[in-house]
Amino acid sequence: MSYIVTFYNNSIEFFKTRLNKISAETLGWLANIALHAATIPSLLALMTGITDKSPSLDVVLMLWFSLALLFFRSVLLKDLLNIVTISVGFMVQAVFLVLIFFK
């Protein structure tokens, strides 16, 4: 039982001291990755033949539009990490779409 209390106290101390160091830029970068990863499971399922339903066009277009806006924001702010992250994500998704289209 004392191990659980020690773990709990250490966890609380960790979150009090370290969690406030996460910056807004880090959370924005993680949001970019989450947006890119939103369509990956359905594209992989389509590529492997698990399903024959492609992701709906409106969802994909809204995701790409929001990522394009974030890309232009990053260009204006000269935020190189987000520029690279969004560019690589677009390339990976484009490769998946090419693989599906030319299957």
C-alpha cells in the first residue's frame, strides 16, 4: 500500500513541477500531428482491404483546409518546426492517396 501512496505523491509532484513547462507551441505542434493522424487509420484500412469505404470527402477537405491554414500561419510566423511537420504530413498523406489510387 505504501508503494501506491509513494507513486501517487511522486505523480502529483511531477505534474505540479513539469506540466506547467509545456508551452503553447508544443501543444500546437501536437495538434498538427493529431490532425494529420486523423485520416491515417481509414486510409490504412482502405489500403489493406479491411474496408472498401474511403473517408468522407468533407472530413478530409476540412482537415486539409485547417492544416493549410496552420501551414500559412506557420509561414507568416516563420515557425520552422510547424512548417516541416505540416509539410511532411501532407507528403505522407499524398503518398497514401497515390498508393490507394494506383493500387
